[in-house]
Amino acid sequence: MPVMTKTESLEAASPPEKLWALATWLLGHAAVDARRFVVKAFGNSTGRTDFAVLAGLAQYGAISQALLGRRLGINLGDLVAILKRLEAEGSIARKQDRQDRRRNTVEITPGGRMTLADLEAAASAAQDELLEPLSPKERRQLVTLLQRLVEHHRDYRRAGDEATPQERRP
């Protein structure tokens, strides 16, 4: 494999200024890098969704499958498959809802809390790798700005802010 000279290397990695000025272009590249770091940190294809589901259950407590899916933005059919796998692993428990026997509620188990701690460490490692060049203050600023973008464009709300917008809709 031929070795590139310093000049060739710089030329190969020099996007036009018009691209450097576009947040959409920059976010696209950052997203690709973020996915790469997350996949490397979790080491499997289910880590991201497992982390989301277990983090949600740890925060919300026992909750219906449908409400959990809405809060996490996960399609109910996909969520059921994730929950089946997590239940088989002993990370969650599903029970028939006492008030409505047609519904299932799910909750995190002690084993699920241990799994969540491992996944949280992996997520933290991915964050550290992606955000390495930023100071702690810059990291907080970036997260705050990204939260504003996501809240605006996806109609999401921070957990704990009463009902999500989808839950308030008829």
C-alpha cells in the first residue's frame, strides 16, 4: 500500500469552506463518528436499544409497554422484540396490568440494573471518545444546544416534564 505524503494527506482531508460552514454537514460527520464509537463501546448491535429501554425503566418505574415505546420513540412491534430478549436475559419483568388485564407493564430487575450500569459505562466511554477535544464546559454547551434542536424538531420533552406531547394527544 503506497504511503501518502503530508501534502497528499492534507489535500485528501480538506473539505471546501462552504461545507465547513454547514451545521448539517458537520452534524452528519459527527453522527457517523458517534455511531462508530457507540458500536465499538457496546460491542454488539443491541447495546443502544437495551440502554435506552433499561434507562427508561430505571427512571419511569413500572410502566405499560405502549407508554414506554411512546416515551422512547420506539415502535411498539420493535419494542416487544427487545422486551422479550431482555426478559429472557433476566433484565426486565413483564406483568399483567392490574387495572387493565389487556396491557402488560414492564419493570427493570436487579439484574437489569447491573446490566444498565455496564451499558452506562460503555455509553460514557463513547461520549468521552467523541467529545475528547472539548472541555467539560464545551461538552455541556454542545449537549444543551443539541437538546434544543431535538426538542424543536422531534417534539420530544425531557423525561419528568409531565406527559410527553404524544401522551397529551387524544
